[in-house]
Amino acid sequence: MKSIYIKDKKFTGLPEPVCAAIGNFDGVHLGHQKLIEECKKHGYKSAVLTFYPHPSVFLKKIPNYPLVTPLEKKTDVISKMGIDYLIVVEFNEEIAAMPKEEFIEALHQMNIKACVCGYDFTFARKAEGNISDLAKEFEFYEIKKYVLGDVRVSTTYIRELLATGNIEEANKLLGRQFSIRGNVIYGLQNGRVLGFPTANIDYKNFFLPKNGVYFVNVIVDGEPYLGMANIGHNPTIEYQDKIRLEVNIFGLDEDIYGENIEVYFIKRIRDEKRFESKEDLLKQLKIDKAISLEYAGDLNYTK
């Protein structure tokens, strides 16, 4: 897959005509995957056109808008789907203010011959453009809402599931395990004192699930490990105002500061809570690990 980054409204043409799936695609969930697969079926090279930063940064005035799949993760997921081109348009005030006619002309300039969009897709200033406008200008393929069971699959709903800690249901709608990727940074090292050393993750603008303890899978230098992660404020020892993501990686006891690792969330164990003493906290950590290892039994985990 070739990635093309468009800045300052310089909509240079692709070397060959494409059928493009267009949208924000935060999460690249099962519904998004239907759009992306559709753009591979119509005789052109396939492309995904998306925007970064997320439009909410400008339209809703939310700086550092947390994402289910920031650009690097989104790129990885899409690349595994066999797409020829990923087109990333830098979203800013100018793009937000484009009239629909100018946006459509930009698509023509990029050598887009066919478009795939969701039934409710809108574009251009004040969302004045819709799929009927695109259908007049391009070969157009509309994807109806995607329902799994009796649930409409959407990024908004997946964010709600993550915010309530319902990891398993979120994973079903994503079609994969939700994950957070980041560099290991220095923390307080309280876990090491307790016998449960943790990797403190710089999660940047990843959307965080509800505070609590989770059974996780961790990829370190290409190798998979199981472990348990805590999201929260460390209320028992040295409360932290900023939410932290810390992972106790089973079977790994080496210095990985500075390494980029990825944490895949499998199951929620419990809420984060404040304990009366370090001893009580240690006792609970041992219980959490036992629960995690019980879950790991189905994965034939032996470390």
C-alpha cells in the first residue's frame, strides 16, 4: 500500500484511476471494513481517503481529540486489507470551509473515478454535501448501515463501550482486539517494589477504556506476552492527576524503557480502587494475576 499525504490543499493526482472509500474511519470497525472491501470490486485500483487530524479538532474545538485508531494504527489496519493507496488529507480550517463543489473538484484532481461511502456520509462546509452530490459526479456505491445482531456498528457506539469497560463487545464490533500503542516511559516504579514491575505507556491521543484492571496481550519487539494492565490514577500509592496506562507483562523482566509496544485488551477484570495499605494492594494484584492466568488457559499460555 502506498500512502499519500495531502497538505495545503495540493490535491495532486494519483498515477492511475482509483475507486476510493471516503470517511474518517476512526476504529476501522466492521462497518468501515465493508466500505473498504467494496472499493476493491469495481475495476480500478483501490484507495481509502481519510482525514487527519480528526475533524472534531476543528469543528468541535477539541484539541488532542482521543482516537480509537490514531493515524499510525489506522494505517496498519488498512494496509492489511490489501488496499493500493491510502490518501490522508490534512484537515484544517481551510478544508472545513471548502464548498462542496471545490471538494468534488479536488476528488477529480486526485484521479478518483468511483466513490464508496456510507449512507449518511456528508462533506464540505457545514456538511452541505451528501452522497447524492457524489453520485452525480462519480461512479458511486452506497453502503447501508451495518448491523451486527441488533446493534448498528458505529465508532460512537464503540467509544461508548470502551468508556464503560465493555471490551469484549467493543472487540466484536471492531473485528479485532482493541489496542493501544506507545513508547515505554519512566514511571514511579512502585510496581517493581511490590514485585509487579510495570511498563508505563505514553498513550498520546489514544482513546482510553474505562479506568480499571484488564487482562491483556502485549507485543514487545515482535514477541507476544500476556499480562494485566491498569488504567487510572494510582490511588493507593502516589495519586496521579493524569490517567496512566501501566502494564505488568508476564514472563518479561528486562529493561524496555524507550521501546514501542502494543497492548491488546482482552477482558476487564475489575474497577480501579484505593486500598488501605500496600499489603492489601499486593494481595489484590496476586488475585488479579491469578484471574488473568485463568483466562489465559484458553490460549495455552505457559510462561
